[in-house]
Amino acid sequence: MKATELEKAVLGNMLADPQLKAAKSAVNFDAVNVTDRELTGVGFLTEFERSKEIKLFDDGFSLRWGKLGARLNASKLETGYLVYVDDGYVTTIEGYTYGDEWPDQVENIELYELKPGMELATPPS
């Protein structure tokens, strides 16, 4: 399995975070394999195979990065993301809604910086 456009956008946004000191500035997604993707009803968990292409940070570096939100599709469904970095490797991306059901298809993605305490533009129904 390969990364979705949404997962690629999430990782690209994380790499653009000026506070992080990534070892790479881009990922060749053709060389990245997804080992598992689980839909939870209100989100998803995607796990990546460890490879040199997905090793974005130095050995020993671990992080849970969650500074990104996205409004999906015409309904502007509010979503958030958490990227798991373990020992320098991106291991997992978690996507979630704020209680609404995760869409069957993602056709439009509007990314924004997620800040603590900010109000959602389109609250859950």
C-alpha cells in the first residue's frame, strides 16, 4: 500500500515546521510503504514500514507532532492529525474528526495550523 494524498500533505506540512530539525526536507513517497491502514469510524491510523526514506530525524529522536488541521470535502469536515516519530522514523499518522464520521473519500483538503484553544470554523454536527 502507498500513502494517500492526505497523508503526504500531513508529512509535508510537518517537514515545513520551522521548529523541527528534520534530517530531510522532502520524502520520496514512491519509496515509502504503508504496512497497515485502519479506519476507526471517526478517523484512521496509518502505519509505515521503517525504511531510510521515512527516517526523517536523527537516531533516538521521538515526537508526537500535532500542529495540523484540515477541512475536508465540500462539507468542510474538521479534522486533526498526529504524527508519531520513534527513534527518528515516522511510524504512524493518526487522523481524527471531532466526533463526526470519517468520510469514505477525501476530495478536497484545506490545511491550516492547529493551535491550542482555537475554535473550529465548522464545529461537529
